[in-house]
Amino acid sequence: RYSNLEIYPYLLFSAVIIILYSKALFFGFSPLDDAILITDNIKWLSSIENIFITFSTEYLPNLYRPVLIISFIIDTIIGDGNPIIYHLTNILLHIISTCLLYTLLMHISKNQFVNILSSLLFSVHPIFVHAVVWIPGRNDILLAIFLLISTISLYKYLRINNVIQLLLHLGCFTIALFTKEIAMVYPIIIMIITNSFDFNKLKSARFIIPHLLIILTWIFLRISLSTHILQWANDNFLISLFYTFNHFVISIGKMTLPISQSIIPHYTNLDFKYLFVFVILLITLLNFKKSINKLIFPWIYWPILFIIPTITWSVFGIGDNIFYEHRLYTSVIGIIILFTLLIGDKILSRLRIVKYMYILLFIYFTQTSWVRIGQYNFPTNFSNNAVEESPKCYKSYVIRGSYYYEIMEYDKALKDLNIAIDLNSKLYKIYNRIGTIYQYNANFNLALLYYDKTLQLMPDYYETIYNKGNIYLKEKNYKLAAEFYKKIISTNNEFIPAFNNLALVYYYQADYVMALKILKRVIKSGQFYNLQFYYSLIGK
């Protein structure tokens, strides 16, 4: 049970976060992946039965995040797709995470004053704007929540040897794995923490065995559900290695003192201001080296272990050299705890200096976050800021160009999408989208040119094959149209529009029996059909 005095810090954190992020409640969906993750799947997300399915299948190719998708399902059922509910959940999750950080600090640091100040800085840290305001960014908040609960339970278990705390620790670690795969590095932190409690090597090894069994079970499940083979996208090892180091330096700098930020963080050159912050940080740690002990070691390794694998995958695996800021959410926990412990030891002799330092940082963080939040308001504002902040990144132009495409401003869309493929010539979906614009404008020759470029990169991309079939149908080249529709059906018999248009091909060729046969398949699907067309065929 908590006394009133113990509850006050939690109320303070909640009030600060609500005031800071209140305007985000009324933001809509963003043009960055909200469609493929949420709005395009509202019907599926509205079914509570799909909660269990999230554990047995990938939501999207190579996307296995059951806890994230379950949170979307709950929000969709509660709010019927209203974005305010999703934004409210993100804010509440950030409140929970901040309160848990403070609880953890109280377990490892005796200085409540510094713990409160550090938690306040965490609550308003500008680097979290992307995680809190961008709806899918909540995945890293969820990861932090379960890792924090797991760590709090671990400390309790190590002190009082309570089995319930051990089970809670293992349970939350398991949920963290099903939230995001980077949780696999957490057992390394656990080993460092147990060593700080004077566990011998044998005892630490035995303690880590259940965690390894959980990881092996997760890996087996993940491999069995994978529908796509992951490949390294690395073209130049040395350049990719430089990009990895560069992102690491910039990420450490952003977590310490976020001078500049980006919706689409894409860096090809050294950012000297963050390099300066990185060097100052190293000098500061060296200055405190006499204060570094076993209790502090876990929090030195924490940010490094959670950053490096994620950056490496972004650069070498995905190959887009983009490291979104929401991915830093969990790592900042280590930075905050590290400096809390270091400063806490010096607090008695430097109370006034520390207090003023925290006040200045709090004002700077709050003001920066408040301004930053406004940049996520409208899709136009969001996409324009993405381009202004990262003008050399293809993703920025894809976001803005796709937004213009959705609101049918095709001239603007073409301009941005062409810049995107100039920056990255492997974007087969963008070639297809440009083709659809030309097709809409009845410029079939240019449309076919871009569709052919799409199929050179992705020969079985069914949307492009369907679009080409539609052009030939429009031109009354029924033979070619039928070939393209049949090609889709042979590999994807769930793509109902191809069946519908193939039925049209037979209809226009006066083969009414075949047309009716195929159209019955469309009607059985309940997805896409024209009753008037059906009755017309019956009449024929």
C-alpha cells in the first residue's frame, strides 16, 4: 500500500505527460505506415477472435509483433477505428512506462529527489515524441514496460528470494519477446545484474537457463511462422559499417541531448554536433570512473545492447539506412538510470548545481517536445517535415508522394515519387504507383513502361499484373488481358478482382457460360461483385 506522499510523484508524472501530449489526442492517422498497419485492416482488427491468431501468424510479411497487434485490436474494438483512442493509449502507455522507471529507480537508488527529477526528464524527453505521437511507435513503449516490470521483479527476487517475483520476471520477459525480438539481448543485462548481487558464475549460468529456453522456444515458433526468407541488403560492407557507427554516435547523442531530430532519420555523413555530444559524454563517464561499480555496470551496457543490433539490422538487413527515433525509447532507460546513479552519489555536495541542471534540461526538453509534437499534426505537415528534415532520403518522398496520391493530387505525387526512385531504384511498389497515375490519366504507354519496370524487380507482383490486365481489357485486347488475369489466379486465388475482370473478358467475347462460372466464384467470396452483371449473364 502506498501513502499519499508516495503517490505524489506518480501523479506528477501523469499530469506532466497529459499536459505535454494533450494536443496529440486530436491528431489523425499519419501517412507513415498507419494505413498498412491499422486503417487498411480495420475490419480484421475489429474482431476479438483475432487476438489468438496474432500468435500463430505473421500480421504482415516478416512482421511478427503479437502484443502490438493485440493493442491495436483492443483500441479498434473500443473506438471503432477512431484515432483518438489509439493516441490516448499511446499517452497512457508512456505514463505507465515513466511510473515504472521511477519505481525501478527507487529500488536501485536511495536518492528520491534525484529519482523524481530523472523520471521527469524521461517523461518529457524529445526523443520520445515519435514513439508517443506516431501510433505504431507504441511498440517500443510496450517493450520498455514489460522489460521494466521484469527488471523490478528481478531486483525484488534477488533481495527477498520470492518465487512469485521470479515468475513475474520470467513472464514479463516472455511477453517482451512477443513484443519485439530485440528483447533477446536482455538476458545479458540479467547476468550483469545478478553478478552485482555477488552471484558466482555457476549460479548466474543456472539462473539464465530458463531465459535461454524461452528464447529458443520463441525462435522455433518465429522460424516456423516465417513466410519470407530474410536476406542481407548490404552492397558495400565498409560503407555500411560506417553508417552503423554513425547511427550509433548520433543515437547516443540524441538520447543525451537531442539538438536536432528527424521524422525519417537518414544520415550519410558524420553529424559533428552529435559527435561533439558523444565525446563530451565519454569524457564525463571517464570523470566519474571512480564512482562506477557493479550496480552501475548494467546501465552502461543497457543502451549499447539495445541500440547496436537494431542499427545493424537497419543498415545491413533492411538496407535503408533509416533508424527511427521510437527505437531509442528502451535504450534511453539505461542512459537515465546511469546518470541518476552517478549524480546521486554526488548530490550532497552539489545539490544546487544538480537542481539547476535538471531545471534547465526540463525546460529545454519540454519546449522542444511541445514544438516537435506539432510537426506530427496533419498529414501534409507530417510529410512536408519529413522531406525538409531528410531531403536525401527516398522514404521522405515516398511518404509525401503517397499522401498526394491518396488525395488525388497526381502532379505533386509524380514529382515526389520520381525523386524517390531516383534516390532508390529498387522501389518496385513506387514504379507500380507511378504506373497507376499514368493509367488513371489514360497514358497507357507510359503506364505499361512503369509496370514493366515493376515486374523486372518483382515478377510476381500481383497488383501490377492486374493493372496491366486492366489496360489490355480497356484496349479490348482480350487475349492478353485474360493471360494476365489467369497468371494472378494461378498464384493468388484469393485476389477476387482478377476473377471478376476475367469474367468480363469472357462476357465481352460472348462466352457467357465461362463468364458465369467464374463470376459464381466471385459471388461466393462475398467480396467483390456486380449483381446487375450477374443477372445479365443469367439472362444471356
